[in-house]
Amino acid sequence: MIPNAPQNVPVRRNRKTLMKQFLGCFAQNLCNVQKTCEDIKIPRAIYMEWIETSPSFLGACEAIRGQIIDKCEANLLDGIEKGDIALSKYWLEHQSDRWKAPKIPGKMDGGNFKIEIERQNINPKPTDK
């Protein structure tokens, strides 16, 4: 609270101060934009404006996101080193084409998933009677 400020009157904060507050909170919130905006009491539209108009702000957000990704990868690799099979499988599924789950052929159509089966010319073998 600011000394001698009237009660219930919003304090005007300048853009640089808000951006600095945002970046600190953004790191604490693990890059959750909505939570960060709520915590520093700004509309999400302000964040979007800053991203579009301030290359330095965008770069700072990307740097924070990169640091968090590095920490997550370090934790993942630490778990793999300790023999965690689930983490090992996760890593392989996301890093190696050989371990990726097969994709089901299909498409999204109006919210309904339809599997499209390619018709193949398969000649069934005649049965012995």
C-alpha cells in the first residue's frame, strides 16, 4: 500500500513496472499466462498487446519458458538415470521414431472422428468345399 494514498483508489502502475512484475510472476507460475495476469491484476489483452508490440518483452517470456523447459528436461533425465522405466518410455516415445505410437488414419469431421479405411484390392482365397 502506498502511504497517504486514499483507500479504494487504484494505483496507476506504469508499463515497465507491470512488465517487470509480469515476468517475475510468469516464472513463478511456470509460464501460465492466465494465472499470471490474474495475480498482477491485468487483463490478458494487455499481455497480448505487450507480446505484439515489445520484442524485448516477447524475448524475455521466451527466455523464461526456455529455462523452465531446461529444468523439466533435467528432471526427466535425472529420473531416467535413476532407472525410472515410465520416464524412459516417455522419452523414447517423444524422441525416437521407432518408439512413437502408430497414428490411426482418419480425420476430424464436424467434431466426429471418422476412420477412413483405404480400400485395398484383396483377392480372398477360394475355400475348399
